[in-house]
Amino acid sequence: MKLLDLNIFDDEIKKLTSILKTKFNIIPKFGVEIEFYLRHKTDKLSKNEIIEDFKNDVQKYDLTVSEEKGLDQFEIQLEPSTNSLMLINKIKKVKLNLQKIANKHDLKIIFRPKPFLGTYGSSMHFHLSLYNDKDHNVFSDDTINTNMFLNNVTNSILLILNQSLYLICGDNFEEYSRFTPNFMAPVNISWGSNNRTTAVRIPDSDINSRRLEFRIPSASCDPQKIIFFLLVAVLDAQKNPKATIDRVYGNAADSQYKFNELFNSPSIAKENYSLDTIYSKILSK
């Protein structure tokens, strides 16, 4: 089986979810944030009252639009779910509904990774926590630095990230152009607490809601591929625990840090792609 040839990852997601639950008593829960820009169809900035009308219509779907860092950039959040396949379908449906609402108000909604140079790109951040059959979040135990579940999963994600980047980002160069410093986007293999310059962030939250945030995917990503990748990393963390990458306390792009950089082009990502081999080895352990 070649992962790059798969159009639908349902079977692999079901397989991984089942292994984690039956063999390790682990139930992954995913939440999602989707960022986007709004412009008038003439490509001009939209009037405030039109934006407010858009927001009001989105609320009818029990979603709240919040402002992001870019000019006329916004975000919505989806409720966390342990049903990964249902969440994937919901993401697709929500994006279609947002498109319909935007059209109604003569707006153009833009999910592209980096539609405007010199400003913030648009991400689809995936939040991940792990529960057991007692509905206990195992990430909530101990501190961020001492919780081995959290540290092992974070490190597993990072240690297979560059080798998996081509599955996540594909052939679109714009996906890789988002990985630039100074715009709250990751540039290297790093993690930190409430740090928006890292590939994996541990947000400040109530301890019972502790989770990790995977900040690599863009708003135009294929969510099934992201969830598949994260499940592979979670399984790897259970079978082959590792915690080798130090936590970042400042800007991960600063020269003082010597982390491996994210691949910055489709050709390099494709040349170094090896997730198929990694996945096979993890399943065979």
C-alpha cells in the first residue's frame, strides 16, 4: 500500500483508532481551528457591516467567528470529538457552508495557506488530547515537562514530521511558503508551551483540558491526512517512547536554537518522504 496513492484514509484511521483503544487504552480526541480571509469579490477590503452580517449568518450554524492577526482574517473553532471520521466530514461541511454564506454577501472566502505576502498565513490547527476508558485525559497528569504521554507523543510527531511533510503539504509550493518567521508560523522541528512559533504548541489551559496543538497544516489541508499522521505518531509514541527534543521557551526561529528546519519546498519534501516505511515499521512492532 502506498499512502500517497490513497484518496480515502477511512480504513487506516479506523485501524489505528482500534489499535490504540484495544491495546493501549488510548482514545484520541481532536479539535480544530480553521483560519481564513474575507475579501469583497472585487478583491477590496469588505465593509464592517457586511462582515458582521456574515458573522451573524455563521452563528446560525452554532459557530462563532473570531478575529485573527491578519487584516480581515478570521477563525472558527470546532468542538473536540473522539469520532475522527465524523470530524473530518464536519470540517468539509463547515467549509462549504462558510463558502455559501460568503457568496450570499458577495464575499470571497480564502482558505489558501499564504494568499498575501508580508502578512499572516491561514492555518488549520489540530488540537489533540488522549483519554482512557475512564474518560480521563492522560495529558492532564503531572506537569507539562514530566507528563511522559505528552512528551512522547510530541516528540514522535516532531521526529517523523519532515519525513511526512509531503503527505501533509503535497505539491503546492504555497503550503511551504507559510513556514516563515515573524508571522506566528513554525519554521523548524520544535515545541513549546503556549508558543506560537513552534510546530507543536501546548496551549495554556485548565489542566483537565491539556492538549497539544499541531500547527503545521494550512487551512486548505486535507484533514484526513492530518488525523492519520497524528494517529501514526500517537501509536509510535506508545510502541517506541521517546522524549529527546528540548522545549523552546522563546522564539523558535531565533538563531540560538539549532533545530532542524522544516523542508521549504515540495521537491525537497518529496525527495525525503518516507512515511510509508515508518508506518509499516510501527505496525510491525
